[in-house]
Amino acid sequence: MKKLQKKVTFVGRPFPDQVMDEQKTFNQANMEMEQNQVFQDFISKNNLKNTRSSMVVFGPENFMYWYGVVAPNNIKVPQGLMKFVLPETQVAIEEKTNQNISFFSQPLNMVISQFLAAVADEGIKIYQNPGDSLTPYILQNLNLDTKKLTQELYLEDSLKN
């Protein structure tokens, strides 16, 4: 369940936690991105149409939700999109099969708590508040062709190496 994750670049847009709806989803933000012509042109031009990603960057008291794609590290990001470079480090990883884009429409609190519980069940130490970590990231990647979803919790243990 652990692996070394190389440095990756997330390209998309961040949304503050206040944008979350009553169902604890970011459906509106996701739809906004899917309808964004700059985003659609970017994924078409860079052969990324078959992937989607979301990322949660935790802080001590709140978080930012990102929606977009994982792209090559040296990619040029068009105006209107932002990039976030995730460091090379150990991650706790879980894979799910038979998923589709509606995965990103599920209540985020359920998705995150189920994933963190699975990580803890593997004996991997996690923070009660992920925002207390030096690597407060959860990355979720969906391959639309294979319907395989990976969830990654960034871990601190390799920072000491």
C-alpha cells in the first residue's frame, strides 16, 4: 500500500472549502471546470482527455479542493489554470476499479474518511488532522479508459531520507 511517488504536477483550479455544497460535494466546481474551454483545450492539446484528478490540500483549520489533471512536470500552463507541484515522497496508495467521473461527485468527507480509515487499517500512521502534516495532500487520479482510480495520501516518512 506504500510506494515512492515521483514529483508530479497538478494542473487545474483550486476551490476554497466554502464552495462545498450541503451534500459535502464540489459538484458545482467540477462542472465549472468541465465546462471551462481553457481546461478542455489544455487536456485536448496535451493528450490528457482520458484522465481527471482531484486533490485536497489540508491546512490546520481548512482545506483547498483542486480539480483538474496530473500533467507532465515541465508543462506550460495556460492563463486561467494553475499548477501545483507535489514533491517526490512516499505515499499510501489505494486503487479502486470500475470507477467513473461520478466518483468526484461523492461527498468529500465520506470519500476522505473511508480512504484514511483504509490507510490506518494498514498500520500506516496518519494525522488526526491531515493539515498538521508536512505533506498535507490527498491526490485522486481517475483513468477514464481503464476506470481505475488511485487515491494517494502523501506521507512524511521519506522526508527524513
